[in-house]
Amino acid sequence: MPFWKKFTQARVASAKGVKIQSPIPLAGQARVSLQSFGLALLQHELSSKRKQNVLLSPVSVFVALAMAENGAVGETKAAMRKVLALPADVNDAEFNQTIEELLHSLHQQGEAELEIANALWVDARATIASDFVRLCQEVYEAAATTLDFSNPASADAINNWVSDKTKGKIPSIVTPAAIAGLPAVLTNALYFKGKFRTPFPHDATRPAPFYLADGREKLVPMMRKEETSKAYRKGKGFEAAVLSYKGSEISLYLVLPKKGTNPEQILTDAALQEMLIANKEVDLELCVPRFAIHFDCELKEPLTRLGMGIAFQYPDADFSALNSEGFFLGEVIHKTYLEVDEEGTVAAAATEVMDTLGAYDPVRIEQKTLLFNRPFAVLLRDTTGTILFAGVIYDP
């Protein structure tokens, strides 16, 4: 039996009308872990930033930590795997094969632009196992570079790489002081740009009130689009609109909680399964703010609360597979950017360390209006379930 099969069957329930193939391809097995990890990390980050904009890229953090996990052994490795929602008994070769296939699948996005890149930066005075460097290069397609971390120009080199990979949306992620004395830095960068299959008409955008969580209201540019077919979703405690991009399997999920419910309360595994089911008999009028947000955070605390604390502790952390004494995780820095306008979406993140024709059945077409004029949740997700971005918008 494939090592993830039992794990997958226990964690993923089939949504009505959604076929789940068995056995699940390796990349799909990694996505099961990624979704569980991403939602758990998001909830921990939201708990410390109540009623604020929060945006994470689960895939960016997951891949960066997966690289680091290859250097861990013993209790440190077990703790990292538990937090990453990985089976404890999976061997390194199987795990890295799933990540390799996941990364390969993300590169295939047709007209939409999706780039994910990794890099390993090693201080000139440090000794890192050659097997680890080779694994980062071959499996994670990571560029490996030796720098003098005591030289401020090294931070510039890392920041320039991040800026280049995110098309300038994340201009920097480290400072000279932050990397001085470190043996190595792992970075992941993610960039997405897609145009909606059906854009919002520019001339329909009007100023409209958005009601903030504290009772105040602010005027925002409210985009409006009529007759958005097959986009409407409804589940326990929420309504949602799913907007697709030209030539891409990635979709934008805009999730409106019922009144009196906070958007973070609907970001659950069960809700994500419900969002897969389209209400075909609904023509949707959609009104949503045009917005752009920047978000940055340090993830050491939420990852520690999730159970990865040993990896951040000296001398308890055990990364002896790196052949570098005293190695431990100092911090996990994460930055994101999301912009949604009439034409489509641009999203970026950086982390340091489909249609068929069936029989026609005449039905009454229901008319629905979704007005996103209060805090809502947002997801950028592909048809396989990979969560590229997830967050809540309290102030667009």
C-alpha cells in the first residue's frame, strides 16, 4: 500500500459529485499534508492578529520548511514532520519525490504565470553536507550560492533574488544584521499573475461603503460583474464566489461568512471541500472591492505553538545531517502580496529559511447577489487542492 494512502483516506472525505482517484498521485499526497499544515498555521497566525488583514502562502512556507527538514534528525525531524502533517514513517526518498512532483505540477499553468523558486545560501565559513546541497539542487531546483554573510552586500544578493523572483512585489526579506553569523539561509519565492476568464467591466466600478469590524465604514472601489455562471458556492456558514483565470487551473475563492461570523471561522477542511461543489442553477451578480495588500510576519511563534519548537532551540535542535555543529532554526520570515482588480490577480510570497456537456434539464435559474462589503476570506487554489494563498481581508 502506498505510504500516504491510509493517511489520505483518513483525512480527505469525498465531496458529493467530486471524484477522488485512488491511489492518489504523489503530488496529490503532498497536497493533503500541505492543506492541513497551511490551515493550521493560518489559524495560529490569525489568533495573534485578530480582526486584521492576514495573508499566508502555505505552499511557500511548506516547501521552505520541507527543505530544512532534510537536515534534521531524531526528535527535531519528528517534530517538524508532525507540524508539516507528514506520516512519521515515510522515508526521505519518498517524501522528497512527492515534493519534486508537486513542484513540477505547479510549473504547468498554461497562460497564467506561476513561478516558484528556491535557493540555498551558505556562509563562506560554514560547512554544510554536500548531500544536502545536492538534494536542494536536484529535488527543490534550488540555486546554491556561497556568500560572506559578514558583508552587507550578501543581504543585498538575497534580497535581489527575492525581488527578481517576485517581480518586485516582495523587494526584500533579510537585513545584513539578521544574517550575520548564520551558517545558511533557505529561501522560497512564489509569484502568480492571471487574468480572469471574464473580467469585471471597468466602467461598472463605483465607490461603495465597506463595513469594518469595529463598526466604522470606508469607501472602497467596488467592482461589479453580472451573470457569473457556475461561480456560486454555498456551505455551512458561508457563501462564496469562485473566479477562474484564462488558461489556468488556478481559481480565486472569495468567501463571505454569514453575518455575525468572522471570516477565519470558515477556513476549515470541511468548508474547502464544500467549495468544490458548484451551484449550476445560480446566476451570480458579484460585487467585490478592488484591493491590494502587503503582509509580513515572523512564524517562529506559531510554528512553536504547533509543535516545532525544538527546531528553534539551541542546543536541543538536531540538524546533524547538515554536518554543521550547533545548527538550529533562528526564524522563519514570511512576506506576501495580493492584488485583485478588474482584469485579474497578482500575488507574490517569499519565505526565508474545467467544462462538459450533459443532458439538458430545464430548471429555474436562481438569481443571486453577493456583496462583499464586510470582512471576508480569500483563497488562491488550483483544481488539485494546492493552496497557494489563504487569508482574511478585514480592511481592503
